[in-house]
Amino acid sequence: MASITFREVEGSSLKYWLLFGGLGLFVLFGALAWNHMHHYGHVVTGMDNQIVWGLPHVFAVFLIVAASGALNVASIASVFNKPMYKPLAPLSAILSLALMLGGLLVLVLDLGRSDRLIVAMTHFNFKSMFTWNVFLYSGFFVLVGAYLWTMLDRNVKTYSKTAGTAAFIWRLVLTTGTGSLFGFLVARELYGTAMLAPMFIIMSFAYGLAIYLMVLAAAYAWTGRTLGDAVMMRLKTLLVVFVAAVLYFVVVHHMTNLYFTKYHAVEAFILRDGGIFTTLFWVGQILIGCVVPLVILLSKLGTQRTWIMVACALVVVGGVAQMYVTIIGAQAYPLDMFPGLIESSSFYDGVVHSYAPSVPELFLGLGGVAIALLVTVFAIKVLRLLPASLDDATVAKLEH
Amino acid sequence: MSELNQMSNQAPASPERRRFVGVATAAAGLAIAPGVMLVEVAHGRPEDQAASSAVRWGMLVDATKCATGCNDCVTACSTENGWTPVAESAHPKQAPQWIRKLELQDPLTQMETNLPMMCQHCAEPPCVDVCPTGASFKRADGIVLVNRHTCIGCRYCMMACPYKARSLVHESLNDTQKPDVPRGIGCVESCTLCVQKVDRGDGNTACAEACTAAGHDALLFGDMNDPESEISKRLRELPTKQVRADLNLNLGVRYHGI
């Protein structure tokens, strides 16, 4: 097998520092947004006692789910023994750690008492899916960190497959845990189903790979390194499979609900009458997130680098829309305490809840995205994560 | 310590100081006495004695007696527990509501029902299941509470509650707080079945007292484990339902007339 040279990104150009500074600025905005929310309380957000999880959760859960998926490429390399993916693995691991960090920061900084994080680290209720996730997220950092170490240090290279397999199994459990945050909720019609766990796993594959592809292409384009079509086309095909699988799960979930009369009202809300949520579902999640990317990637357009990037960006946009519908849409629909009766009260029972995200919420979420990208941009400068070249000839040698 | 000894050796106790110590002791005694007396008089549970599972506090709501337009239970709860009534809040959608009047209407028959809705004090509370830190807990006597010291404000319990019984404190609290009802910004709260009154030995909640005072008698609080209690007797006679009985949570609040 041909050897691959990994090299740090020089990172001394004005463009690099502009990118670094730009991302840093968004991290700063995120910190200020958190400070504002923490000082005044959640009264300055669009969240209330009806929509209790808002835009920060959309960003946080999206990033955490994408983090798990970003590890795909590394898993394929080590767990499934595909040599072609091996040079792509270190970036996959670091991106996955960075996205996880960004997501978790948003999640914990949106707590009503974010100053009590230590309480969450020292008091556990093992019946809570949140508690399980605390361990799953911490373990993820340890395992993927160790896995990355085996990739970078020749002395421990022999443990790479073991570490990779452990990380692979762990992240499947982790995304099962993330999906089960909602799957284990009995109160709301759109949650409380085992469907959410595998659906979140397949969504993580799609969102994570789309982000990975964009970061990979950007890193090679902006550093003037060669990224051959062989790699892009292979990963593109993989993305097609994942996006199609997401669509399949979403269709099965809603079709099953539509069969049961008790879910007709909530399904009508998401699919037909829900205003912004209906629009986000059909236009955002289905059209932008699934159908258009599939058309692009499966048609002739899919042979062009630019269009592959467009498809990836659309998958990400669709993914954020999906999280918005899944998290906020499900809360917007009122709890059905008395099926068949019309409810009204001073506490907004029986009415569809509206939600308008505030500026601090948006910037807290964007801060999480920025910190994920900032960590990645910094890591490729200080660590040998990227192959010096991924031209078709080099990649072809790996396969033989 | 040696400095203190030196001081006491050098300065003999003055008459003023003796008088002050005497007055202070008397004042302290006066301050403590009513508390001690109250415990004895009301037969409340002493602080060092844990709540007992022999008791299950609960409530019977007779929706047929709950009057349209009457909000006395809500007002009484707000006054007792120190939360600002929603009508006075600058942010009504974010204002906590421990109890609310729910109006129901059957679209086919047009039949209208009124009832108060609050924490149902489930025997199997979903909020306790999902709470990551264990801040959400059920006391041995069936009262579901939030430990304000370990609540991190994640709102997972609010996502899990089928009764929309919980509220997050979205902003700094004003000075209406009650000394025996701890509350705080960023924490989740809900009906406590007036736990401070129960522990004091009042034997009733503020909402039930207000309902009786208004002459409606729609709310009856008591020990559902005691077959001789008024609530147990009434529950034996009246057909009652649990809200969302399909979830099988074994509720501490039972409704008649729904």
C-alpha cells in the first residue's frame, strides 16, 4: 500500500487569519449572547412555558447529531477496512470532536442555571436519558480522542482498529441516546417512539457527511492542495444513500402516524395546517434537505464539484429545518389532555403556540457552529491531519 | 482563643453587657417559642422526621361544583406561594402558573366543564424519570417537588409532563417571595400541594381552603391512604377519573364529572 504524507496547513496567510478572526468574532457574539441570557434570564429569549426548548436546542442537537455522523469516514476506514478512506480519517475524527464540543456548549449554556453545570456532573439520575447522554458525550470525547491519537502517533498505530471500532459502536449508542431524548418522552404525540433513535442515526450520517465534505473541499481548495474526483465521487454516492435513507425514515414515521386516528390532528398540524412548521417541513426538510440534493447528486450536475457542494449545503439547511420541526413543531402543538374536547385557559391550553427566536438565541446557536469550525481550523494548522495531496493517482494506489 | 481569654481577663463584665445578654436571650426565646408552640399545637411533622409513605396526599376535584368564572383557587395559590398572577405579569407567556382554570367544551354536545389543572402528583411521575440531576423528586408521601438547589433549568421535565403543570422562572423574582416557599430564576417549579402547609400540620391546601370559603366545595385535600379520611370516603362513593389515564401514572389528583 502506498504511503500518504500528512502535513499541517501553513495557516499564515491573511485569508487564514481572516477566517480565524471571523469565526472568533462569532464565538465572541455567542459568549455575549450567553452572558445576556444568563444575566436577565430566559425572559429575553423567545422561549416560554409553552415552547420550552427553542432555537439553541435546534443548533445544539443538530451539531451533536452531525458530530456523530462526521465520524463516518473514519469508521469506514478502520472498522470496514477501506484503505481509500484512511487518509480522510483524521479530519473526520477532529471534525467530529469539534462539532460535539460546539453542540454541547450551546446545550449547557442554554440551561436556566448554566452556572450549575457542576451539579449536572455530580448528581445523577440513571433513569434519565439526559444523564445517560452526559456519559455518552464524555465517553465520546475520550474514545474519539484516543482514536485520533492512534492515527497520529506511529507508536500506538496498532490500536487504531480497536479504537476505531470502539468509537464507532459508541457513537451509534450516542446518537441512539440523542434520539431517545425525544423518543422517551411520553407526553407529546410526535415523540415517544423508538423510531426516533434509528432515524437520528441515519440523519447523523447524512448531516455529518455533508458537513465533512464541505470542510474537506474548503480545506483543499483554500490551501491549494489537490483533491481528486475519485474521493469526491465516492463520498457523494455515500451521501445519496444516507439522504435517501433519511427520506425513507421520515416517510415511514409520518405514514405510521397517519394510520392512527389519535395522531390525525397532530399530523394535520405538521403536514398541512402548521404554518411555518408545515413550510419548514415540506420546503425545508423534504424539498431542500432531501429531494433537491438527491436530484442534484443523481443527475449529471452531481459530477461537478460546485453542485456537490450545493447539495451538501442544502442537506445541512434541510437538517436544521428538520430539527426545528422536530423540536419546536412538536411543542407548538398543544398537549391533548382531554382528547375530543376543546380546551382553553390562561396557560394557553388548547392553542397552537407561537415562537419567535430572539437575537441572543440565534447568536448562541451560531456561536456553537463557530466554535466547532474554529477548533477545526486551528487543529489542521497545528496537527498533521490533512494529506498533502489527495489526487486521483495517489488515491488509486491506496486501493491496491 | 488566647486573645479572647486575655480580653476577658482584662475587662470584667460590665453591668451594661450583662443586661444586653439578658435581653438578647429573652428576645431569642420569644422568637423561638411560637414556632415550638405551633408544632405542638398543630401536630405538624417535626423537621427531623422524614415524610412517611404510610401517607399519600392527594386531591379530589369535583368538576360539577367548580364554578364558571371563579378563580379563587388560583388566587389563593398565588398568594400562598408568592407567584405573580398572570394578569399582573409583563410577560404572560413566560409567567409561572402553578394552577390554572381549564375550560373544556365538547364540540358535539356543547357541554362545558370547568376544572382546575395543576401538578397531578403522579405515583410514577415522568418529570422525575427524566430529571438528569434528581432535582425533580417524589416525596414518600406522594408529593412531587423540585429541589431548587439541584435544578439546573434544563426544562426536560417540562417536555415530559403530560399536564403542562410546570413553569420555568424566566426572570428575576420580585419581593413577593414567601420565606417558606423557595423559588429562583432559572429553576422549574410547580404545585407543591402546599407542602409548607402540610408539613406545618394545616391539613389543607390554599386552593382547597379558598374553594370551601367561596362555598363551592369542589376541592378536597387529604390522605388517600387513610380509609377513614374524608377524601378516601368520597373517592369510594364518587366515580372519578384520572386525566390521561391511558398513561397509567397513578395520579394523586382525581376528577369527578369529567
